[in-house]
Amino acid sequence: MKHLSLVFLFLLSCGGCINPDSNEIPDHLKGIENLKVYPSDESAEHSIQFEQARVFEESDELIFGRLRNVAVDDSGRVYISDAAQSRATIHVFDANGSYISSIGGYGEGPGEFRSIISPQIHDEKLYAMDVRQMRINIYNINSFEYQNSIQLNPGNWSHIEELSNIFPSDFIILDSNRFLLSFIKIEKHQYLHYHYLMNNSGEIISDMILDQVQSEHFELPDNRGVYHSPYSPSGNIKVSSADEIYTIWTEDVLFKKYSLNGEYLSAFYHPFANKTLSNSEVLNYLENEEYKAAVRNTGIPEKWPAVRSVVMDDKDNFWLETITESETENQWWVLSSNGELLSKFNFPTSKSSRIVTDDAFFALESDPDTGIQRAVKYQYRFE
């Protein structure tokens, strides 16, 4: 196991900033009620310092496939989902980086997976969703044994017209008895998410709380299918410890806040200069004539999204990876739940954050020598 003590100091920069009048709002955002607009030249309250603390990697007894997500329990144990074909398991490490066990495994038996979505820890239990088998598997994190599953039975929502012929795609734990369940619907080049409350018996217990565009893609002529677009904005949803829902459409640094019953409360916005996108960059992404036909049929975005990814930490702060002109690193912003700018730092694009706790930033990255995926824990502190 590698233990590195290299310290990284990420300096503040203004690579993603613009300098219009602080009251200037894009036309498509005008009319949003209770919107707080932050000035484009706002200074961050803190700098931030990182120290690489632990590496969670392969060993003689463990081979990784395709790592996807990370969860951390109160004792510091780390759970890494491996979505490689015919593997579908969750690897468990102790806080010091030593491999303990693997949970699940590919199959259709109790506690097994055919796919793994969103491993999460709550109340001494590990939850992970299997969208192919329509269930959420639950494990005891002290014994690592399978406990039970919440069956996602379409019969439980057959009375809801909007959910006809669509299926769950993700979930967020609210407490031991309630979950925010997301359903995905495909409409031409858009993937839509419908959000509902579900109990621990798999029953829908609310009307639709929110609907949002989850992603946009390039559509082939005559509705013959779509190609994934890495250049289009996407929709994200987060839930705070106070059960407040936040949504972001990554075209802008714009967060909207809702109550748990879907009532709009407020929003905040930070001006941002989106990176320009060229036609050739989009068309040459794939050397595939069908892909190019889909691009020409749908149209090419003029600019990149403002935000590549969003993580909410244990203190309800948002960590945003903003897209900059650099090809090798992006600028991360740390915002409070009210939108105040806490810090900015630059971080390599090759390191993809999956979870942030109150003192640690976990990223999936590739070993610089072998190219094999691994998870890395960085301790951080604000100064």
C-alpha cells in the first residue's frame, strides 16, 4: 500500500470568472423569483490546503474492474463500487487503506447485483441500487452481510399515469423509512427525471415532487436513436440534512431550492464565463459518420456547460467542478448552502471527486505508473 505525504497547495485563481456589472443576469434566468445574485468579482473567504492521506488500490488479493462511486461510514471505512461486467461488487477498505472484503457480486441471488448505482451509508447500513433487477440491496456494515432488499415493483406505481412504462434510475436516502426515488423517461434527445417519495416497502407515498431534464444528447434523424453528448448540460439534484432539495442545471452556476414537497423556496446564481465550444471539436469527438449525422441533426452547443460535476458534503456545502480553458485541470468552487463562495482551487481533470466528508475529499483517479484505477483520500483544511 502506498502512503504519500505530499502536500498540495491549490492557489486561488479567477480562471472561471467574468466581470460584468454585478446586477447583470442572463435573459433566460430573468423572472426567477427570490433569486440572490452574487457579484462576479466576489472573493473567496478561504484558501484551501490538501494533503494526500490514503490510497485505496489493488493488491495480491484484489483486482479492480471499473470503479464508479465511493461511500464512507462513520468509522472511516471506504466502500468502492466496481461496475465491471460480470463483477458488480462493492469493495470495502478500512480507514488505513487495507482491503477488508467485497460485498455483493454479479448474479441474481439475494444480495447480488447485475448493476450497481449510488452506494450510500445510513444508520449502520449500506444501500445500493440495482436498476436491472429493480431493487435496492441493504447490508449490515458491521458484518458486511446481506440483510434484505427493497423491491421496486412497478405494481406499486401502476396507478400513477406519469410513471407508465418508465423505471427507477437512482435514489437518495432521506431516513430509514423514506427515499427520494428518481424515474427516467426518454423523450427524443432528452432524458427526463421524475422525483417521488418512496417508503421502505417500495411504495410511492407522494405526488410528483419535481421533474427535471437529466441530460441531453445528439439525436439521429428520423428518431433512430441518440448519441451521448459530453458537451451538453445536465441536471443534478441534492438533498440537504434539513430535507431541502437543491437542483442545478449545469449550463449555469444556478441553484434552486425546494421544500421536500416540491415547493419552490429560493435560488442563488454566480456569473460565469462558459468556455467556447468549436464545431470541429464536437464533430471530431467520434470518428463515426452516424454520430456526425446526429450532431448535425440536433445542432451544436455554442459553449461548454459551466459545471462538470457537483458534490454535497456533510455540512451541506456544494463542491462544484467548473470547466475552464485549461485542458489538464478544472477549477473547483466550494459554496455554502446559501451560495456564499467559501473557496476555489484548481485540480487535475484526471481526478474525479466522488464524495466529500467534513475533512476529506475522495477522488477516483488512475495510477500514474500503471494506469489502473484507484481511490485516493485527500485531507483538506480551510485557511
